[in-house]
Amino acid sequence: MEAISYERAFDVATALRAIREPGAVFIGGGTNLVDLMKGGVQRPLKLVDITHIGAGLDTIGTLPDGGLRIGALVRNSDAANHALVREGYPLLTEALLAGASAQLRNMATVGGNLMQRTRCPYFYDTAFPSCNKRLPGSGCGAIAGHHRGHAILGASPQCIAVNPSDMSVALAALDATVRVAGQDGERLIPISEFHRLPGDRPDIDTTLRPDELITAVELPPPAFAHHAHYLKVRDRASYAFALVSVAAGLRLDGNAVSTAHIALGGVAHKPWRATIAERMLTGRPLSDATLREAAAAELRAAHPQRENRFKVALAERSIVRAVEVAARGGDTGRTGATT
């Protein structure tokens, strides 16, 4: 058994200093990290506990421009149920409540949710020798193996794993920004640039530097409080990862779409912003034909594997349904509904 050291950080500066030690990793709620350690996928030499840092990392508050700041240590359950989130950003509430179990939401943090790793079984099970994400250069076992839940968009010959986060899909549709602290000070990362597509380095999930700490997620002023919906399609109704999910937010001028924000989950290595569908809907009256046309155009770039070809049609239909529900004013009584 390898020895693991532990340090509790009480401020950001101490945390940033400790993380520079070889083999050091941050631990917050630990709901993903502990699983990875148990399976031998990740073998840290030092745990840097950040749960006792103050400095607003565990609070939610408004920004000067009317937006919202959610501290990185805010629990998923607290974020989902906070009045400012429920009233201004119901899309985020729906996505958070669709993810994991109540027990996990009570432990998991917003920052940790952003950093969680794929649930691809070839990554999680060290008995499989081929996984470029776990062992760079070893190959992708999923391509020749079982890949029903894997990527149909943005994948590469090196990796077809998908990002597992529900929260991140909603954040992508909401144009969130991730605030991080490092040795050189703070910087802001647009959510669209935070997660990476696999390319030839699938072992690198995000653009966060190894010596940086997420301190907050910042949201622009509410724009879709009245016309938003998160749809999660999964094999069972609770505690399951998405086969396909859709976060949809609309601004309507009568029946015409003045702004459409759509992001997909369960289909790519990162939350997939459906910019093609958004452009095709903007400025047009909503109709079933228009929606189907836009959804089909978005999925034209899909490259499914033999076991997940069904995801193409599923994603198209999910876009149509999520946008239709959002246009009706959301469906808070069916958070995380399945089809």
C-alpha cells in the first residue's frame, strides 16, 4: 500500500502552495476522486483538503452586473435549491437535480462536478489494458469493444469517452465562466473553453493548469428563467448517466425565437454546444418542422460507432422535445424526465 499524506488548507494561498508538491491533488466532496482511488485509476501521493477554505468559496451571491457567483465549494444540493438559482436559473436547478443521488448531491461540490472524469468502463477498470485516457498510448478499448454510451460528436481515434456531468451541460447553455486562482493570480475561463475534446491527448480533460484551483462559477444575468428545460434520457429513471441530455433556453418574441441556447450531454467528450441548431432557430417561428430541421442539421456531423447509432436519432428527438418544453415555459414538475 502506498502512503498518502494529507494537508488541510484554510486559504487559497496555502492550497496553491501545497498542490505544487509531486503527486498532490485537491479533494473537496471526494465523490469522484475516492472512487478513482479505490479502483487504482488515480494514485495520489498527497490529498490537499480545500473544504475549510473561506473566502466565499462556499457561498452564492449576486454580481454587480446582475449575474450570479456560485462558489466552487457550494454543494450541488445547496446550489440546486438556492432561491437565486431556482428563480433566475431554473435550467441549472433541473440539471443538478437530474444528476446522481440525493446523498451524492449533498457531498459533491460545484468545482468537483466540473472536474469529474468519464465513466467509460475501459477507463474505470484497470483490468482493461487499453485506455488512452488512463494509459496514454495504449489504445482505446471502447472503439473495438462495447461503446453503447459513448461519443457520437467530436471524438477522435484516440478516445470516444463522454463527459458525465449534467451540471456542465446547463452551464454551457447558460454561457457560464469558470474563475480560477493560480500562482500568477486569477483568470476567467469561458465554459466553452474549459473542457476539451480528446484530440490526441484524451488524458487531459480540461484547460485548467495543474497548479490552479477553481474558486467559482459565474453566470451572466438571467436570460432564460421563463423558457428553459433540461431533458435527460437515460436507461433508468434515477442515478444513471445520460445517454443523451439537452439543456435548452429560449428568448421568444411571440412565437418567434429571438435567442436560442442549446447544449447536449452524453454525446461528446465535453458539453456540446449546438450552435448549428441555435442559428437555424434564431429569428424563425417555432414549428415542429423547423425544430426537426435544426436538430437534424446539428447531428449531421455525428460519427457513431456500431453500437450507438441510435444516439443520432435520439439526440435529434431530444433537441426537439427539450426546445418544445422550454417554449411552453419549462416543465418543473418533470425535472430530468426521460423518454
